[in-house]
Amino acid sequence: MRFPVASPAPVPGWLRVPVDANALAPLVWPSTATRDDAGRLVVAGRDAASLAAEFGTPLYVVDEAEARARAARIKRAFDDAAASVGTTVTVYYAGKAFLSGAIVRWVTDEGLAVDVCTGGELAVALAAGADPARLGFHGNNKSIAEIERGVGAGVGAIVIDSEIEIERVADAAARAGRVQAVRLRVNSGVHASTHEFLATAHEDQKFGVSLDRAVELGTRIRSHPSLHFLGLHCHIGSQIFDSAGFAESAERLLAAHAELSRLAPVPELNLGGGFGIAYTSVDEPAPIEEIAAGIVRAVAIGCREHDVPVPKLAFEPGRSIIGPAGVTLYTVGTVKPVPIEGGVRHYVSVDGGMSDNARTALYGAEYSARLASRVSAAAPALVRVAGKHCESGDIVVDAEYLPGDVAPGDLLAVPATGAYCWSLASNYNHVPRPPVVAVREGVARVIVHGETEAGLLARDAGLTAPDAPPTVRLVEGNPA
């Protein structure tokens, strides 16, 4: 089927008709992504068609070398920036972006610590061999059992997220006979995204405590002999393209940090993560070296103003490490031109959807797409890539231009899916979650097994262990 040339259907203001609808935008795709002589997409030395033939679709593909290189680059950027002002830094990989045994080993090999936020993530990190002393444990509602497990495992730092957790962590540490290092998460009132931030007096959200209580609660933490107060922690947002919001937040935090420092040393300041990546050809996040230098410079200036030493710093990138390393492969099932006001929108439906990438439905996230099994000289057509689920909001890519001859059976690739796709995946409509395959130097291996329909049925207790026939209750005086 061949589409007509893209019509004046509604499109986002940033989207332009491409000169070449086969081209791969450099910042959006893994650095190894290219096309072979047959026009097939190649990632880390493996072509998409051979990956789909071996592992099926949908398929999460992760470029291992890309993920490792990004982890190493981010660590180096913050190490260099910290050294320039006479301090050091710990870079944690934020496991919520995507956590598996292989990922834990990749980032720890590159010198990063690991940040977890549930008992399950803690279990994965420990099972993968992460040093407990290099784990940070987040969460706004850590259960007492999870806190005890973290303390017992010897995690390097627990982030206290609410007043009630002070006593819970202190009690768990005292019972375990150890002193637990903790951070206090505070809300600076800075909300940041892309190149913009909003600074308010207070934040209405579930995470952290108000900045105006930081000194009070930090002092209370210090009153417990079973706790060691490392310092303050703050997270201002996500998908942030520059350092301005971080600088504003650091300036606010340092006032409380300085007041606490005058009472006793405060060794650390954790400014969180949220560094953005390119999802579309118009996204241009600043280089991480520039962001790191800007944040650290702001901290150093603030410390001079408050007459306190520059503390050890900590950061928690996740998406910026694993996001660009991921590509999801789909098979096109149906193609449907739909008349709308002002033109036609072409729906390209694939064999996955919101069960393997919920971000578009949840947040209105924007993604790109390209044919992966071939190139085409057909004129670009405006498309919407839809999933197979029984939900009108089941959209993978809201607006994109693909060659107008895209057809059932084509492979489609969606880049920048390494973060928050697998970790948010579901079994909506009883669709099995896809496997995750790591590729390096042409060699592919499964790092997370995919699910099967048989596996889904096996979890259904009503199918594997049918209810016993109802029993007859005997009542005295009545015949059986």
C-alpha cells in the first residue's frame, strides 16, 4: 500500500517534513546505529531483521557499549567538575529507569554506585553482586521490612523521605546494632524541565519534606546514635536540558546546609538526577560536561557565600545513561489512512503498544520512529504509530513522518526507549512483556527473558488450581 504525500493533517509545531524519512538523527539513536547495504537498521553490529528473526517482536534492544560509554562519560564529567572545586562526587545509577542484573554489572564496572527505591530493586542489585555500601535506598513509603532489609544488608545510605521514617530507620539500625548513614530528602520549591524551571515557596507532592524543616529534622536525625547524617538530598524534575534549575535549587539548599554545618559537619550534598535526552530530532540537551560544570560551579559559589567548605557531591542519573542505548523493534500489522479535518492521518499499528511503552499514554511523551527492515524512496507520509491494545490512548509515537509505502510486515524501530519502557511495562490485555536483548560487537544475548502466554496462564490460580467443588455444610437436625 502506498500513501499519498503527507497532507495538511494536524502536526506538532516542531515536526517538519524530512528531506529523507530514512535518516537517523544522531542524538536520538545509539552512536553505533547505522544502515547496512540492504538498508536495514544496524545497532551495535546486528541488523534489525536478524534480531527480529531470532528473538521475535516486540523486542527491546540495548546497545551495551553505548550504555557503558554513557555511564563512564557522566562519571568523568562530574569527577572533573568536582575536582575543579576541590571536592569529590559519587554518581549513582538510578535503577528505576531500568534495572536488571546485567545493567547493575555494567554500571558498577564503570565505577558508578546504584540507587534503588523498593525492596525488589534492592534484591536485584544485591543478587547482581553490587557492593551494599555503594547502594542508595530511596522511596516515599519504604515498609518497615524493607528498611530492615536495607539496614541488614549494609546499604551505604538510606534516604529519609518523611518525618516518620527518622524513627523507623533509627529503630531498625539500633536493633541491628549498626549506625546507618542517611540523607534527608527536601523539597527546594524548584520544578525543572527542559530549559525552564519554576521556583516557588513550597511544593505540593508526595516526596520529601519542606525545606523550611530541613534544619529541624536534620538535628533530630543527629539526636539518634544509630544514625549518621550525611546531608540533604533534592530532586527537582526530569528531562532537564541544562544546569539553571539545579543551580537555583543548590542555592536554596545551601542555606539550610550551612546552618546545619555550623552545628556539626555535613559531609555531603545530593542534588539528584533528571538529566534529559533527545527523543526527537529537535531535542538538544546540553552536553553533560557543560551541565556538570554549571551545577558544581553554582555549588562552589554558594559555599563561598555561606562560608562553608564545598561538600562531597552526589548525583543520580538514570535516563541519561540507559535511555539512548535502547531501541524497540516492532512489526507493522495494519496500515489505515483515517480522514480528519484538513487531511488524512495514517495509523500504522504495530504488535506492541502501551504494554511495552506506557510513556506516551501516561505523559504525552514524544518519540521518533524509522523503518528498520529497509529504506524507501517513497515520499514522506504523516503517521501515528499505534499499538494493538483495546484503548484509544494506545499510542507509541504520536506524530512522525515515515516513507509513504510503509506496509504490513515492515519492521519499525523506535529509539530512546532504554529508560522507563521495560520498567513500566504491563500485561494489559494479557499481552506478554517482550524480552530484552543486549547487543555488543555484533553479538546479541537475552538479559531479561520475555514472557509467554503459557506463562501468563500459569500465574492464573483459577486455571492452574481450579476451585474445589463447594462443600455441603451439615446442620444439626437436617439430613445430609
